[in-house]
Amino acid sequence: MTTPVMKVEKLTKQYGAYNAVNAVSFSVEKGEVVGFVGLNGAGKSTTINTVLGFLRATSGSIELFGEHVLPETAHKTHQKIGFASGDMSLFLNLTGHQYFSFVAGQFGVKDLTRRDELIAMFHPELTKKIGELSRGNKQKIALIGAFMTNPELVILDEPSSGLDPLMQSTFIELIRQEQVRGTTIFMSSHYLNEVVDVCTRILLIKAGKLVKDMPAQDLLGSGGKVVRLVSSQKVDPLRRASMIQRTKDDTGHVLTFVFSGKPALLQQWLSSVTGLVDISITDHDVEAAFEDIYEQEAE
């Protein structure tokens, strides 16, 4: 049995009486791309900062590459780790070129091939001081710095925050390249579609508690269909319906719901609806599916 690259056991971080992270446990195996998702304030950044040793846990344990990690020993594992966040502090008086030279020196990188490949992908501004750059350009430099050392594990906290849509697509392509290379990646993101695109697993955190550990494909499959129909008479939805909404307008009685069952059941139910005036069936998007799961866990 292989040793997980990352193993977190009952991790808790308290601020006074407030549990920012509450008994969180998970592991990440070599080569996995794991998405860590939750609403603002759910505990994503606190978990990541504690895993990296930037914060001290109140209780629980953290292992990276099979070694127990504390803030005073975390630096021993950092040579194998790339890290970038959406609000990462960089050396603002350095240019991009100077920052990459600093990173190469810190990590003992002699072959700069990967750095040059990443520069060609992201086209960052390298001659101005980082403090003078736009947020998007700062984020490009942070990402290149995280990946240019060919790390075994990359930890990303809102990594594409500040990137324009084209660069977000480039970032997704980068993650796919790294997955082929066998890099282990643990990433939080506000862009759920981005996480589903590239991750093999999704961890869902809510109010400091890990409430779901699921294959990314399951989130897609949980989306179901949004059904909206208008009828001349009031209609009761079928049993497998959720997120039911009823209104009435000039066209008739409007019923909207999400259906996650077999299409044949929906077809059979529709055939029994009388006074049907209009109908539309669309995909329930990933963001909405995420909200459904959040609601289910709350219940």
C-alpha cells in the first residue's frame, strides 16, 4: 500500500470559540488532482495554510510525503511543493525575471526549460516590477513560480483568481499537462466548473467541516434536468422533483423543478399532464448541483 502524498487527520483550527476548521480528515494519493470547494469562509484557505505550516493547528495531525508536519518542520517538505494563491505575497520590488531567478536559486533549479515553457504559455510581463503589475499578471507569475520547479505536489488556493477567461483556459490546460506528468495537485477554487474540468475528486467543506468526498464525475451526474412547464391547470410535480417553484402568469400555471431520475420516468409523468401549454427541459448546471448538495448536507 502506497503512502499518501498528503494525509490530514482530524485537523482543527480554532480562533477563540470559533472553529475555522473542525476535525477535517482526508488523504491525497500520488498523481491525484483533488478539488477543495466551498463557499467563502468555509475553511479552505485556513486548511491549506495549516497544511503548509503557515498556521499552527489547534489539534489533529498533518503528514506530507509520509512525514509528520509542524510549522517548525514544514520547510523540510517545501522543496517538493509548489504553491500559489489568489492573494499571494510576492517580492514587489523584483521584476518577473528576477523573481524566477530567485525561485530557481531557492529550489536549486539548473534546467530552466520548464520555466521557459510556462512563460510561453502565460505570456507574463517580466520587465516591470511586480508591484506595478495588474492582478492578472501577478497571478501568472505566481503560477509559473509554483510549477517551474517541477514539484511533486502543487497546492493551489484560488489559483485562477484574477485571470481573464483566456488565461483561465490556459491554466486548465496546464493542470492537464501536469496530470499527465504525474504531479499531485490539491486546489481550491471558486470556479466550480474549472474544478470539475480537471479534478478526479472533490472535497466539499462547509462551515469548517468536510461534508463530502466524491468523484468529480458524481457532481456532474447529480445535475439532473431543469423542467419548466406551463399548463392551464395546476399540476403536482412528480416525486423525484426538487427545488420546486410555482408561479402563475398570463399564460397559466408555471411549475419549475429539478429532476434527477431516469428520463423514462419524466416522460411517463409528462404524458399524464393535462392542459399543457409550454415546456422546456435544460441541463442543471454544475454550480446549481453544488448548491443542491450543500442544501442536502445542511438538511
